[in-house]
Amino acid sequence: MEKGATHIPVLRFGEVYKSLDTTDLGKVLSSGNDLEVSVANAGLIRRDLLSIDKARNALFAVPTEKLLEYAEKASEIYLDGELPFGMDGEVQTVSDYVSTLSRLTGLPHSLCRGNMFKVAAALKNMRAVISGLTRGLPPSLFDSGCARLGDIDINYFSTANSLGVTLPSNSPGVNSLWLPALVMKTPVFLKPGREDPLTPYRIIQAMIAAGFPKEAFSFYPTTHEGGDAIVLGCGRGIVFGSDATVKKYAKYPNIQVHGSGRSKVLVGEDQVDQWEEFLDVLVESVSANGGRSCINASSVLLPSRFDEISNAMAKRLAAIEPRARDDDDALLCGFANPDFAKAINDAIDDELKTPGAVDLTAKYRNGPRLVEKFGQTFLCPTLIACSDPDHPLANTEYMFPFASVVQIPESEMLGRIGPTLVVSAITESESWKRDLMGSPHIDRLNLGIVPTNWVQWEQPHEGNLFEFLYHRRAIQSKSQITA
């Protein structure tokens, strides 16, 4: 480690460990010093998994009610506290966290803080989250394994001794998805994204400071091989990634894959004439969080009024321009890897050579889509108007504010959307609402004028972590049978 560098270590059941193999993330700290990260090898991870019982025992020694109190306390500590950072007694302030995260990921300070609030809110609202995941079962279920439902005793048992998660770097807020596992008394093995080791590390330190047993947390910056060791070696795994990642892990029932969301806004025939009333919702669905979330809309389906709505959206999106990281009005994210941005830009331009689609934002934008400004590389918001609903760009997702607008009769929309993480359906039609609720392709459904990026704590975001980690078992006694 160079003099003046700060080192983020591996955490093995909460214990600091410095690896001989390291990654230098550059001079990204507020102090101007280098940030260095330990890299765990797959053998170390597999060896640690053999000792997982001590992590489980540490969690089961704490009543669930107390863990819920710890989660609420951790919310405040994570949001405001000075927390351990590095190996030499250094601490990280909120300001340090935000500025360093911005330099690593390209997120402006405003979006770094916004994602902090998302994680803090998940911790603060953990009781509501757990209630939503368990469908209202009492938290004491995780202490005894049993609960009373009406006149019936029900039993749930853990199907996993641990939860392994390989995290992305695109949006710090996704870390909120693994938080309930600790209250469900399931220890976590975390592989952070290369550009964002900061967020899971800070969350861990906040949760330990709040009272969670440190043994419940293992943190391994590692290689792809190490990531496989985590998700294949833990009882259950969660992986974030591209369509290729989804395909790779599809054969493993114990691994839940969060791939492209391909979220959409569907506008009903009964509401399309009032489009000006929900234009803000269309724009927010596409552009919130810099367009980096799987719950951002990548397509808007209209039954009519195509030219009016698409041009109004394009004009609003084109007004979102690159700004400096510390500008409070910044809404766009730079790309940590400029070559990645250029590859996306080239791919869009290549697809636009196929007839049936046009970049509508180009005529409103003040300059090209790819912009190098403020020491970063940006992709400006892009709205593709597709006259051909089968055009390759009509159902494509990219990691910036990118969406297509397609005109399709309402009666054909559900037959064309394909697997979709979130659908916001703007309609008051009771018959179409029934069709929407019956669709097997929609993972989360928003009815009415609701952006795709809005989250209700009582409702699972994607999948159900409780049902992933626990299984219900029939249980009865002789007295019940003979009664």
C-alpha cells in the first residue's frame, strides 16, 4: 500500500483482513489520496463458508424484535454518522462518502445522497418491509419458527444457511434488497461492485454500530471466480447483471437473478387524451436516478396521440443536460468507463440505421448524445420514436435515460410486452385492470398515474426474499387431529 493510501479490507465474519492481492481505485478520496481495496480469492471464500454456523448462531442469539430496533437505529447512523473506514483508525464522514462515491461511479452528489436516503428508508421502515414480505406474519416467527394464523399453527423453516450477493455498481440503492435477510437471521456474504465497494461497507459498519453481531457480515471484493464461489457456495444467492448473466445462472434454482428490468409505462385508451396531466410521470419514469435503475421505464406504449406525446417527452428529456458532480441540479451520471459509454452510443447509432425508428431527442438536444464535459463522459437522454414495434430499439434497456415510444392498440399491449419488472398502467378501465392483474409477464404493477420508480415498502421490489429464504411446512399435533 502506498504511503497516504486508504485501504478497504475484506471482512471475514466482521473481522478485518488485508489481502496480498489488491486493486488501486486511484486518487478518489477527498484528501486526494489513493483508495486501495483488498481482493479475496475464491479459496478463502470457500474456506470461510465452512464456518458459517458461527454467523447463524450470532444472529439467532438476538431476538427479532431487537434486530428490528437495530435496523431502525442503523438508518440514522448510516445517514449521518462517522463510520470506520480503512485499516488505520480512519473514519468516513457522509461528505467523504458522497464525494468518493461520485468520483468512483459517476453519480452526481445529488443522486449519491438520494440513494443514501433510499437505503436509510429501507432500514427505518424495516418493520413494514418484513410485514410485506411475510404477508403480515409476526416477527417472532424468526425466533421460534412458528406463528398462529387464525386457528392454525404454521411453521416456517430456513432453507438457507447464508445469502450470497454479487452487487452492481450502477445504483447504490440496490443494496436495500439484501438488508431484510439479517432480520430474518440469515448471514450475508457480499461481493461489492468494482466501482462501489463503499456503499455495502458503510452499511455494514452502520449496522454493526447499531448492534447487529459483526459475525453476520462477510464482505469480499473479489474476482468473477470469487463471485461464483459466493453465490454457488451460499444456501441462496442473488446476482445482478446483464441478460448474459441471467442466462448463465438460470439453471440454478437457489440463485435469484436481477437482470434487465425492461420496465414500461402503458397508457390506456381512456386516459391518453389527458396526456398533459401525466407527462411529468412519463419523464420521471425514464430519467429518475440518472436512468440507472431496472425500475426506470425503457418503453412507453401508447394507443394514440403518438406524435404529440413523444415530442413533448423528447423536448423535456433533451432539457436534462450534463452538469458538474457537485451541482445540486445535476441529474445525469457520468460513466466510470468512457469506453462503455462510447460502445453504447455506437450501438444505438448502428440500430438506428434500421428503418422504423428515429432519435427524437436529437432535434431538441443542444449537441450530440455523447458528451465529454466536467471531466466526465456522459450520454444525454435519448427517446427513440418507433414506428415499427418490432424494431430492435423498441424493447432495449441501457444504463442512462433511454426509452422508446411505440404506438400499439391497447388490446395488443399485454401480448407484446414480454417479461417486465414494473408496469405503470395509466388507466381507469376496470376490465383492462383485470387483464393487467392477470398478466404473467408483470412482476410489479402500478395502477394509475404512478411512476415506475416509486416503491411501496409493504410490497416486495422484485421477488420475495422471505419466500426465497424460508419454506412453509405443514404442522399438526395429535390434539388437533382428534379434536
